[in-house]
Amino acid sequence: MALPENVLVRGANFTPELVTDLVSKVQGKSSLAKLAKQTPLAFNGNREFTFTMDSEVSVVAESGAKSHGGVSIDPVTIVPIKIEYGARVSDEFMYAAEEERINILKAFNDGFAKKVARGLDLMAFHGVNPRTGLASTVIGTNHFDNLVDQTETYTAADPESNIESAVSLVRAAGGEITGMAFSPAFAGSLAAMTNGEGGPKLYPELAWGGTPESLNGMPIDINKTVSDMSDEDEVDFAIVGDFANMFHWGYAKQIPMEVIQYGDPDNSGADLRGYNQVYLRAEVFLGWGILNTDSFARIVAAAEGGDEGGEEGGDEGDA
């Protein structure tokens, strides 16, 4: 079958404009992408280093001897992993006018961006395969729930004290606070706080589902991904820490995009040609690393009446 001119074919990449738009949308929907620094990521991975000066500076007398201060270097390897999303569309896509094909791809790009944003959070926060909600062997231990062991127990009646305690944990370990990620439940608890019984709201900007960019001058983000799919024994309600300096994420520059016309690429049992369909598939290579786990603290609570944060899913194999 001869294809119309300029149609997207197997093995093509998103255009630079679509890549820029995709990343922009990801940064708008992902708590981690919003609060943390994006790092250029090589396909084979990056090696990031944190340098710690072991001592303080030393006063040296005239003609006096200098002493050894020392430095510790801790490497963290950020290796990209592949995530993909695909969807079946009518094969009329192949024959549509160029303008209409572009509109379809833009709509697909919009949806893909939202899935990538949510996926980045779910993978890096909880170590799960977002499609199944189950722990991913590909991700392994490289996620907040596993690596960040500084925790504060969530108290719905006084979430403000939870934040203060979590901040104290990070600062006591020598870290800084540059941002906070809240679950909707945690933000709701803050919104309900008043200055005394019947007094004014302490955080009116959170009322009625408000989503401010900051509280008390601190950057925040409110996102379901903080609690969704987290460990049922220790559900995350908020994560605070040095996102700006101690968490890095990145993506490989080229984002493959395919239009598949034959076969059963999604293993659904339905042949594309038999159902007059084509399959749009996009892939992106994402990587992340927590450079210093003591620079973060989690506000957590045990789930009540089952898995509050997780989802049921099938057998994910080695993904």
C-alpha cells in the first residue's frame, strides 16, 4: 500500500517543537519535574557526584603548618529506562490531510505528556510500573520510598507540625529544604486548619482546592502521585527536602514515534489490518537519581482498611 506524502513512518522521531512542548507539559504535571533540576542525560547514563568537605576551614599562623581538611565524594549513577505508550486509531489517519494528521499527533503528544509526567513521579517516588501499580524490577531500589528512611507520622489534625518535624529531620542531617510535594489529602488537612476554634483559615490559599505555587515562601506542588501506588504499609502524604540540588532527572533527547500498520503490537489479539487500524507508539528514556537521601523526609501513615495508595495490577514480569 502506497503511503501519502509526509506521513509519519516507522522509526521517526518527534519534531523538536513537539519534544519542547512535551517536556514543558511534563514539567507542569509532575511534582518532581516541577521542583527538581532537569539534567541533560546521556543514553548510556550519567554519573553524578556529591562533594562533602569533611572539616571546617583552618586558621594558619604566619609560617605555620597547614593541616588536611579532607573531602568525600559520593557517586550516583543515573541510568535512563524506557517507558512507552501506544494507542490504536482508525487507519483513516494514514489518508487524512496533513493538517489533520498533525492535529492527531498533537493530541497524542498532549496525552503522552500527561502520562510521562505521572509516570516519572510514580516511578521515582514509589518504584512501581505505572501501568500495573506493582514494584518494578527495572527500577529496583532507586526510589524515595526505599531510599528515604527519615519519616514523620502523618497527623490529619495537625499537618503543620508534621511539616516542622520533617524539616527538622532534614536540617539535623545537614540538608536544606527547597520544596515540598503534598498529596491532596495532606493539602486538604492544611486547608482545614484555623487560627483557633472558629478563627480564620491559616492557609486560605489552599481553600476550595486551591493550588498555590508556594506556602510561606516555600515552593510546593500538590499531586495525587505522592500517595498513589505508594506502599500500603507506609502511605506517603508529603515529601519535603532539597529537590533543587539533591534530586536530578533527565531524558534522552530523541523521542521515537512510530505508526505501525501491521500485526498486533499491543498483544491484544486483534490484528491491525483486520480491524482497519494503525497503532501510534511513543517511547521516552527517563532517568533520575537521589544524590543525598538524608536531604529528604517523608510524612507517612499506615493505610486504613486496605491499600489506600496502591492499585491492583497484573503480573508485570521483569518490568
